[in-house]
Amino acid sequence: MSLDQPNVFVKHQTLTRDAFLGGRITVSQPRHGFRAGLDSVLLGAAIAPDSAALLDLGCGVGTAGLVALAHNPALAATLVDQNLEMLALARLNVEENRFAARTTLIEVDVAAKGAARLTAGLRENAYSSVIANPPFFDSAGGTLAQNGARADARHMGAQSLDLWVKTAAGAAAAGAEIIFIYPVESLSPLLSAFDARFGAITILPLSPRADAPVTRVLLRAIKGSRAPLTMLATRALHDAEGRAFAPQFDAILRGTAQLVW
């Protein structure tokens, strides 16, 4: 779907302009509600350097896809979301960062039936990398946010999460990588959904500091592989003291390195 007039959707939004990758890309996003940040940068930096076709499920304002496009000049990206306002901002961000020629935007619910996804333009068995930062708090276990878009971006039950993984499996090409980033407390249903469909699952645990518990994980799998699961050593995002990022993550945030894992 092409959103040719994004201002129709975003003119009433209060936006911020945020620089990522040391200023290599700039992203417009709502001042309030769910905001792209560290997780989006890590997700976009986690794909294979030689990937040719990226699919970002639930792209929001497009930050993860923009990060991937900035790192790989040969990459083509497809950004998918059901929220028209977020897609309008994603279109704006794609155009302002000069990635429009390499980007397709599709408006569809990631958890929709296959026929609806195909009609919207989402291809099957087509993408060499599929990424997602899906909603993570089970809506049955907490209070939904007052803002509807924010609630959609943050809350999901296990059944809906499984549908996201199912969509990723159908869209991924043979041998493709599927990468999700997720809070560790909600990992169990995601790992179960991955294990039912993929092999070569690799888990990268991330903690705020070396002596702190893991708070989020990157989960990668390969479509069609039968290789066993691998749990990597935990990586600390920050130095032992202060707010500075550890050197490897500082380089990723500055846009001088991708995530090697």
C-alpha cells in the first residue's frame, strides 16, 4: 500500500524528531505512547549483512527497517503495520531518509488470515530476513493502556503471538532468518512458537549490566533448519558504572557497527 499523503494522518500528532545511528537517520514519531528506541536499533542491526529482502512485521514508524537499510545499501525492505497513522509516519521517515526507492509499505494486520495478507501485498516464501518487535504484555495479565494505539503496540496474548510467528514463517524464504526481540518475562510463548516451526534457534540474552538479571532477548531461527537450539552468553548493555553503553553497543547505537551474534 502506498500512503502518498502522510500529512492527512499525522497532522494532528505531536511529534518529535529523533536521530539514530549517530545522526545517519532521523525518525519522526509521536511524543506520547510507544516510542522506538534501543530495541528497534538492535533489531535492525541484527540481520545478516548479506540479506537482500527484509520484512518488518509491526513496523510502527519504521525505525528498525530504516536502521537495516542504512547498514545495507543493497537491501530492499517491506514494512507492515495495521495502524494507518504509524504507517503514514513510516512513509514520511522512509522518504525523508531517502529510502523510498528500496521500501514498500503494506497496511495489514500481521495476525490476519493468509488470504487477507496476500491481497494486501505481503508475499509468501519471499524474504531473506523477517524481523519483529511484537507487543509483549499479555492483555489478560494487566491493564491496557488508555491510548488505543499504545495498547495495540504493547499488549498481546499467546495465541496472537503465535499468529505473528506463523505469518513470519509463511513469509520467510527457505533458509531465511527470523529475528524477534522480546522481554525475557514473556519469552516462553515466543520460544514455543519458534520451536514448533523453525530450527537453529539462537537466543542472545541482554542485561542492563553484567551483574543484573536478563531483561530482553534476541531470538533468531532459520526456516527449514533442523539444527539444535543455542543459548549464547549474556551481553551487558552498559558499563559496570554510570549510564554509558558498553563499547560494542555504543558502536551499534552510533551506527559504526552491526550486531554480530
